[in-house]
Amino acid sequence: MLRSTFLHLPGVGPATEAALWRDGIRDWRELAEGAHPLGTSPAHRERLRAELAASEAALAGGDAGWFGRRLPAGEHWRVYSAFRERTAFLDIETTALSPYEGMVTVVAVHGGGATRSFVAGEDLEELPAYLGRFPVLVTFNGRYFDVPFLEATFPAFVAPPVHIDLRFLCYRIGLSGGLKRIETTLGIGDRTGVEGIRGLDAVRLWREYRAGSAAALERLVRYNRADTVNLEPLLERVAGDLVRRLLPPPLPSR
DNA sequence: CACTCCGAGAGTTTAAGGGA
DNA sequence: TCCCTTAAACTCTCGGAGTG
């Protein structure tokens, strides 16, 4: 999808991009080499050529942030398929909805072939450095909740340059409600062992752990990991849907 | 419950293309 | 070469939905 994206180019908006697709121009090379209505003035044409070359270089060099800076937040999902192995799915548990009233308790990061949990009072301090290895972040409502909370908790925390917030993407394809309701609607995700646990229960489980229950922490960590890991099939589903909605059907194979 | 600013839509600016 | 029309990009405003 990233190679079919023209939205990050100067002077190209949704309408121009859709027109290019309709004309059968499906990737950067076709735009750079083909005769097209863009770049009628030599200066603009040269600028486009330079941006297309820079796009190729950024993709080859693994610079996801280059695209993150040029694409609107709502289109960051287009970067995902080209950077799967460097994508981190994230979910945090806290004791309240605002960082002024609560604290981060448990965090899970799923990506790069591993799922790691961080626990306050144990290894939570290692989270910012660990997350820093991933240029692409995926959350559900993380733009408002997880990221601001982490920024308030760790002054040095810098969010990855590409942030895909599934909440708004789900809404765009007609899926409303929280994460669990959407999982049920789509029939995806695995909640074995954490059935029935909801966000508010995370606050209670943390208190029970602090009061001495090791089982409560184990349960909280398991719940947090389920929330996080389930973001991956959800993004695959949503991204696939968005591509089908956006791109005209592929040309018949020859 | 408090908090957040994206998303949609209207309004404004900018750039392309055609006619003279 | 310039100007006018038109279409798209860009900017602003405001309400809303989900987080533990």
C-alpha cells in the first residue's frame, strides 16, 4: 500500500491520488516514469521526481518516520505492511483515566516476534528504551490515552514517529464501540483465560496485587497481553478493508 | 467519572489550465 | 504572456467517543 501512496507528495491530496489510481498509476515508479497530468511545470515536475526518489530511499533505508512526518495521522496505517517486523502493538493499564490521578501499572509491547510485559516497581523503567527500537506504534485510542499517559510518566518518552490509532480507523469502516465489542463483532482475537475482564477490573486487580496477591498480578498481565496481542489481527483486518475501499479493483492479470 | 484532539464539514487560499 | 475560471489543497471550528 505504501508504494501506491501519493498523498505524501507536495500538491497531492485525496482527489488527485484517487485520479492517479483511476488512470492506472499504482506505484511510485509508474508516476515517475509515465506520462501523467502532474508536473506540467518543469519546476514542479522536478520536485515530484525528487520526492519520489526520496520515497524509494526512505523505504529502502527503513525510515518509517520519513513517511510519518509527511502523511496525515489518519493515513499512518499505510506504512504498516512495509514495516511489519518493526511495528510495536502497545497497551497500558493504569489506576485512573488521567495521569494526574493515577499511575501506570502494567504495559505490554507486542512486536518483533516477541511479547514483553513491564510491571511498575519491577521493570517499567525499561519501557521507553525498549519501545524506542520500534518506529511504528499501534494502539487503540492511544493518541488520547496511552501516549499522553506515558509522556506524563516518563519525561524523556518520545512516541514512535508513526502511530496508528485503531480507534479512528475502526470508526471509519463503520465499527464503533470499544476494543472488546469490535473484537466480538469481527470474531477475532483470543481472550482465553481472561474472559469477562474489563478495563475497570485492571484497577481492582492492581490493588489486590499490592495487597499481596501474586495471582492478581498474573491475571492482570495476562489480560493486558490479550488486549495488546489482539490488536495485530484487528489491524490486519482493518488495513485490508481500507485498501479494498480505497484502491480501485486490481487490473485483470495478463 | 476527566481528558483529549481526531474527524467531518464549512470556509479560505492556492495552483492549474484554457482562452485571448 | 496575462487573466479568469475552476478544482483541489489547506485552515479553522466544534462535537464526540473511548480509555482504566
